Amino acid sequence: MTTLAPSRMERRAQQRPPSRRGRTLIIVLAMSLTLALMMCYDGLMYGFTDAIYGNAVKVLGGNIQVHAEGYRAQANSTPLLPLADPQAVIKAAEADPATEAVVQRINTGGLVTNREGAFGIAITGIEPEKELAVNVIGQNVKEGRNLTSADLDSILIGKGLSEAMAVKVGDRITLVGRSGHKQMRQRTMTIVGIYDLGMADIEKQTVYISLGEAQSLYDLPGQVTEVAIFLQHLGQEAAVIDGLRANLSGYEIESFQANYPDLANAINSKGGVMNVFSIIIIGIAGVGILNLLLMAVYERTREIGVLGAMGLKPRQISLLFILEGTMIGLVGVAAGIILGLALNGMLMRVGLDFGSMNQAASYLALIKDKVYPTWGIEKLLLRASTVAIISALAAVIPATEAGRREPAEALHFV
């Protein structure tokens, strides 16, 4: 029995690419996945920011610090300038819904000495019980115990400093510093606890004593030199500071960016890298969309010829394809937002465990538990508009190509 060879039309039918509906679905899927992945990326990066930099801010003394006027001019020497009315500052800060905790402190510089030598350190007097919920130091006391408000002649030091001084819990060291009147003060303190952040450099820098002990040692009865404000999330500092300045006068109110510029630069650098990476990803997706729309033009050559024969001008035909690309882009954006929210919502429930990676880099030691992403909507308007604009721009070349087709030639295309 003789088998007839397939005709030219049959061969074309067999090789025909996906239908218009399937092609549109592929474009929408590509765009929605791109946006959803960018939302997941943003959510995860902001989760990392809260887990790492948020804890770093807590280690360094909170999101916002309030000092007496004149502090900034002498900040390098950590002056003991008492606040005029710390309770008024606390009341104003606690009234803001973004505030997680407000604590009083005394900060100064000095030395700790023993037979191993003298070590320059920062000395911080704290309210231990009030700070425990937000103070990463108090949450990571690995030997001995945390301070209490009733502690006298007691000190909490870091593991890095304990190793440098070759001391342990129960040993006594000498604390040296200057009072508010510039008089030298010296006191022998018992080590009641050793905190361990997994970051020796930070552990060598600061020792902690109770606020009452600091007030006694530095001749500041009932006074404090700083009110530290801890916020729920990074990025809320500017709005809170504006509110405080509107209700308080006679104070220097600054965020951690002013007091710890290196940390602020690290956060800003990370944000810049995130933006560059996102542009690259969206650009790659745009190339894919361009390719799919070009395919659409070549597959619809006869349809373009019919439109031209009906009297549509080239620019009108081009506009139709641009509008089609834009509409597909908007549908892709809507689908991407829904998918991105669903993925981030799931990850926010279970979290991502990075605890086993704390040895990979020193800053990862600040991650004590799981990382919980945000909803990823912090830059949603920028991401969504970028995807929509790229989809519209990707349609320009195919639209121009469609507008150039001669109706007579297009009608005879098979």
C-alpha cells in the first residue's frame, strides 16, 4: 500500500508552534514569575536586614538615641551630659506605635584592667530587666547570668574580652573611668556573666553594669545620659524622629545612621546591589518577552495583511501590538503580585533556617533563629511598573515590524 507524502500545508500544520492562547499564556507566566520572584527576593532581603542589621542595631544601642544638647560636638569623647527630663522623652517615644521599647542608659568610656593588662572599652549602664526583650547582649549570656538592677560592683563582659583578659565568671577586674566632673573613678567589679555573640571584635568593645551602679560611680544620681529607642523594623526611624522633634525641644535626636555611619553604609550598599540585581533579572525577562512577541508577529502575518487591506495605517497596526503587549504586561503584573504574596505568605509562616550557616561569615552570627521574609511589597510599585514598562517596550520592535508589512505580501503569506 502506497503512503502519500504530506502536503506543504500539512507539514506546516505539524510544525506549527503553540496557539495564540498558549503563546499569550507563556508570556503572562514569564512576567508573573519574574515579578513573583522579585517580590520573594525583596521579602527575603528585608527579612535578612531585620535579622542581621536589625540585631546589629540592637547590639549598638537601638534605632534612635536621644542625648542632651551639645552631645554631638563632643561625641568622640562620650561626654556624660545628663538629659533634662528623660521621662518626657520616654513618654513621647512610647506614644509612637512603631516603638518596641524605650530604655535609659549611661554611656561613657574607660578601661578594664587586671594582670593581663589594660583594655580600652565602652562602659554602658543599663536597666537589665527592661532591656532583656530587645537587648541582644542580654539574650546571649552564655556563662554566668545576666545583670539585675540590684547588682552592685558587678559587670557583664563579652567572651572576646574574657579571653583577652584570661578571666571567667566570678573573677574580679578593675573598672576605670571619669565622672561627670572629670574626676578619675576606679572600682573593682565581679564578673557575673559573659555574653557570646560569635563576634570577638564586638565582644571586646563594650562592658555592661547596672544603671544604678553607673549613677553611683559617675556622680549622676537619678540621671541618665541617653534614652535609646528600639523600633519594630528598620526604616521607621525618620518618621519617629520627626514626631519626637515636634513634641520635644532641647534634645539631640538621631538615628543609628548618624551614630554608626559604617552600619548605615553597609545597609545602603546592600540595597544598591539588590536594585542592580533586580534590573538584570527583569531585563532578562524582557528579552524573553520580546522574543515571544516577535514570534507572534510572524505567526500573524496574514492577520496583519487583512488589517492593512481593511484600511488600517501602519502606525495603527503598530499601536495595536503595543496595546496588546501592555495589556499582557498588566495581566502578568496582577498575576505576579498574587503569586508573590502567596509565596511570601507561606515563607512568613515557616521561616528559613539559617542558624547552621552562622560560621560561614561573622555577620551571620547575628542570626539566632530563622529568617522570616516580609510580604515583599516594600518596592512593589517600582517592580510592577518596571515589568509593565518593559513589556510595553518589548512590544515596540514587533509592533514596528508588523506596521512595515505590505498588505498584498502579507495576504499571500502561508
